[in-house]
Amino acid sequence: MTLRLLQHRKPDGTRSVIAASNRDAAFVRGVNSVRALAARAIADGSDLAGAVAACGTGDVVDIAAELAAGRLLSPIDHDDPAHLAMTGTGLTHLGSAEGRDKMHRDAAAAATQTDSMRMFLEGVQGGKPAVGETGQQPEWFYKGDGSGLVAPGAPLTMPAFAQDGGEEPELAGIYLIGPDGTPFRLGVCLANEFSDHVTERHNYLWLAHSKLRQASLGPELLVGAVPEHVEGASRIVRDGATIWEKPFLSGEANMSHSLANLEAHHFKYDLFRRPGDIHVHFFGTATLSFSDGIRTQEGDVFEIEAAPFTLPLRNPLARADGAPVTMQVL
């Protein structure tokens, strides 16, 4: 039985947690956030399934209807967005180097192997170390804090200065740092790690700029062991018609790095083990519409779905109105 956790908000602002297994879903008693439920599990020496059982459940709920009504939130958040960090790793999936390598090779017109391809091949060779050993360090990037986390169904808004707004369908690991600094993985979510691929293509050293964008998580937090193989679909819908669609694969069977290796290289930094903080860590993808020559437009809708998640992640694309930032000198 697969446990999934969701966060719900009524029109009056009242928040709740929903526990779903198979097709059944019900409100969890006594908690109003997944973070609070996880903190209770840590304090009790339990797990999330045990915490749900201890709290008990109440009224049943139709999660598909609640999603359609816009009442489902991101499955994780923090009261203070500055204490939620969004980060990620790239070149982690088998096949993920192809698009990136082409992007950088075209830009540099290089005849030699690119840094991207070298990093990918190093991951293939050393990204899945034996238990207790440290493997090859992956590419890593910072994406932003909790203010950039967009609810399922809400627009993904690129800045006024952005050159592109492109989807990245993948899995994201969700973590809470315990009172003694221990990272606890709560589960994984479907995710759209939204990026600016035109900016990145100009120069790979602009990768950091291209990643400072919003992101969205699917409404369900999948609790427990992460499936070895996740297969889904990513598509772009424009004016009601699908203009691009492609399967995407994730899970360790389709990756050049183990999750344990990616987690070890993220949480080795003291900065990322601050008690009470939430981390959303994107595990990477090998599927991009940009690699197939698609240029997105405002109003396009990104759709991502994959079993064992039962609900899709949909977000329309928008562009922010922008005025130049005026700096003051004191």
C-alpha cells in the first residue's frame, strides 16, 4: 500500500493534511502541515505512516476534485520561506548528457569533449558507490528559497528579463532537518524544475543564472522507498492542443547516480543541516522540450504525470512585468 501525503487549504484559509493510499484519501486529525506531521514522527521515533496512524484520520476526500478546485497546496512548505531551500543536481540520468552536451557544444563549437560530457561520464563511472563509500560528486545548483515554490495549478512565472521558460520533468526529494542536524527524507514528489535554457545555452557558466527560477511540485508526497523505475509523460499544451509530448524516466534504474550519493554530497555541508529547515532537492532529468527545438510561449501549459503518483502536475507559463531595479547608496 503506497502512502501519499497532500496539503489542503479551504477557502477560509484553514489548512489540513490528507493521507491517501491507493484510491482512498482522508484528512489527518490534529496537524495542519506535512512539516508538523514529520516533526511529530521524528520526536516520537516513528515514521510518517506511524505518525498518520497515531493521529488518526477523519472525513474522506476526493483529491482529484480538490485539485480541480484549486484547494491543494504544494505538499511541503515552511512558515518562513527563507528556511526552505530549493537545490538540485544535473547530468544524473542516463541520456541526460545528450541534450546538455549538444547545447554547450553548439554554443562553443568545440571539437573536444565538453565539461558536461566529462562530468556525466564521471558520474556513470562513480555515481553509484557501495554502501558506506563516497561516490563521484555531481553537478549541483541552487534554485532559490520557498518563495519560489509554486502550487500545483498555479502559473510558473519567468522574470521579465528571462530569455526562455522551459520545463524540466523530474523527481524531487523532500527533507526535514531534525533537531540534532540529521536530514530525514520525507519522500519524493513529481516536479517541474523550471529553467531558462536559452540563457544556459549562451554560456554554461550562466547555468547558475538559468536556475534562479520558480519551480512546482506535484500535489502528492510519495512516502517510503523510492521506486527504482518511474516512467511518465511530459507534454506542452498550447491553446488546448498538445504541441509536444515525450516519455520521461527516473528512479535509480534510469540514473547514473544513486540517490544516496546525491544526498551525501548535498548534506555534507553544515549549512544544509540546520535544524528545522526544509530542503527540496531536484534529482535531474533527461527529457527537455527545448532539446527538441520547442520554444515555449506565455499561456502554454506544462503537464507532467507518472505512476505511482495519481494526480498530474499542471502549470501555465507566464511572464512577470518588470521594472529595472534601482539601487540606492547609503
